[in-house]
Amino acid sequence: MNLTRRDFLRASTLAALAPFAPSVLCRAALAAGPRRAGDDHTVLVVVQLSGGNDGLNCVVPYADDEYAKRRTTLRLTAREVLKLDDHLGLHPSLAEWRRLYDQGFASIVQGVGYPKSSRGHPEAARDWQTAHPGDATWPTGWVGQIADQICAHDSAAVPAALIAPMAHPVALTAERAIIPAFYTTNDATLPGDVARQPAPAGNPLLDYVRTTTAVARDHSRAIQAAASRAGTYPAMQLAHNLRTIANLIRADVGFRILYVELGGGDIGGFDNHAGQKDNHAALLHQFAGGVAAFMDDLRRDGLADRVLLMTISEFGRSLAENGRRGTDHGAAAPVFLAGGRLKPGLIGPHPDLRQLDNGALRHHTDFRSLYATVFDRWLGLDSQTILGEKFEPLDLFRS
């Protein structure tokens, strides 16, 4: 294979940086140069609720007799919920989310799902993460496809990252792009000022190495400085990961999509076939507390308008309890959104509990319509090239 001079310089630079620099900084250093302060690049944060979140006990139809009849031990009453209106309320563990909602920084898309949804964990998770339901051979995830599109124009870009101690999700599978995983801010910084080795002037390769290591050092310092300005977060894993994400956004080193998980490290996660009540409450407490701290942190630095947070989960849960004080795999569920440019409130009607999909809530909003809206109107991409067809967008954002 014949190497161009640019290929040789790129490979040599990576080799020079590799002993001491995280790959995310190596590749950032190979981009055209440091990002300009104030570049208005929007960022998408994806929170994967692993196991199948029970949306019916998140947005609760507390006044519906059908809900009361089908859930004798898991039912949340009018006295317990955080009322949104005379029919619906939020789970009491979502108090911090409710604060964001009341302040105009959160919304909920109800009844999200897809036709002929799978009720199996790996199949349904793959459907949501590839955005090509039913195609078990589709090779990439939607985050990976976006990363590939960005890298096609800038091969050194690092457009996405996984910030969670989890197996690499299908969503981040790409053909060309490298999508790193790290768990703390320190994982994305250089160990000291190691890039200051002198080199003789006039050598093109050494000049290139000097320039790119300087950019990597600048990015490292930006991330370290951002971490020093972090807000206060609760002592929970999701909050810890969201603090790392806030630091990366604050440092402004070019990420467009940051991916995190809640539930995978907990026993059963959201897959509560038995003893659901306390476990679900604890997970929702982690979610609400972490996201509220994250949004408060961004708002303090004037960054909330650049960020959209979106949840995904492989499916909702069944309407009826299963005899073990839990619920079984379902279909439609709500999607939670947080950010500074959202139209706050409930989006779409709550699913009718008398019109079910094999014992579970029936969807009225295809998740790919939600994705299309985010891709087209938030990330500024062509959703049809990622989804394979055109989907009607939702009215999510303020003009």
C-alpha cells in the first residue's frame, strides 16, 4: 500500500503521542486545530435506561380506574404522585426532574415505541440502537453512523464517546470512526506537561508532531480547567458520569454525542419482574438527581442551550402486575428530554389503558420520528441517510 505524505505524518504523530496521551486527545490533536471559543456546536447526551423502564409508573395515570385495577401493589395514588394535572402525575422519586420541568428545562414525549416491537432484551435494544428495527444484520449503530458521517469530512474528529463502565453498546458501533470510552475526566487528560520535549526547527515531521502535541496539551488543560469549575453532584454513579460529561462540554473540545447508562450495573436494572417498587424508585432517584445536577451545572455556565439530554430504553412494561410484585416486558414508554431550547411539558397524549398492545401500552409516536427530529433539528444532519426513510418530525424545540 502506498502512503501519502499526510498519511505518513498522521501515523508518525500517533506513534509519537501514544506513549503518554489518551487516544481521544491524540485524534483531537490531528484535527485542523483547536476549536474556537464560542463555536455553537450542539451536543446530544444519551442516557440508556437498561432493562426496560416502567414508564407507566414514571408518568402515572393516577386517576384511571384501569390503572388501579391492574396494579394492586405497584399503584401510586393521588397522594403519592407529583401531580401534573387532574389525571397524570410523576413518580415521587422524580422530584428533582419535576423541578426542571417546572423551570422550563424538561419535557416528556409520551407513547414512544415502534410497530411490531420486540419483547426480547437484545433484540429490542438492537432495534433502538441501530434505528433499523427487525434487521439483525444491520452493521452499525445510529451514533456510529453519525460519527462516520462527521469523520468522512474530518478523519481526525472524535465526535462521540461512551462515559460509562459498560460493554460497548451497539449504538456506538461504527465503520470508520473511533469512539472512545472513559469514565473520569482524568481519563481524557495528559499526565503532566509531557508534551514539552524540544525538537530542532525545520524538520517537517518534527514540526508537525510539535504542533499536534501542543493542541493535545491545550485540550488537556481545557478539560482540567473545566473540571475545576464543576458544580455539586450527588454521590451516585450516574451523577458521577454526568459530571464527567459536563466537564467535556465545558472544555469545548468537539464532542457532539456523549453516551451514558443507568441500570446496567445494578441488579436487574430496570428489568423488574419481581419486587419492582423499591428498585424502580431507587433508579428514578438516581436519574432525577443526576440529571438535575447536570442541568444546574450547565445553566450556571450558560451552556444549557447547547445541550439536549435524551433517554432511551428497549421497551416499557406490562400494564398488569405479574403476581411477583413486578411487571413483564411491554412496548411503548415515555422518553425524557432535558435542555435549554426545549418546549417544556408533555408531548403527545398518554396512551389509552383500554387499547393495549398485547397487554402493554400501545405506541402512537415512532421512536424514529423522535430520532429524526434530533438528527435534523438538533445535530443538523440528514436523518434520512441514517434512518433509511423519512419520518415526520416532532415539535420539540423553541424557535
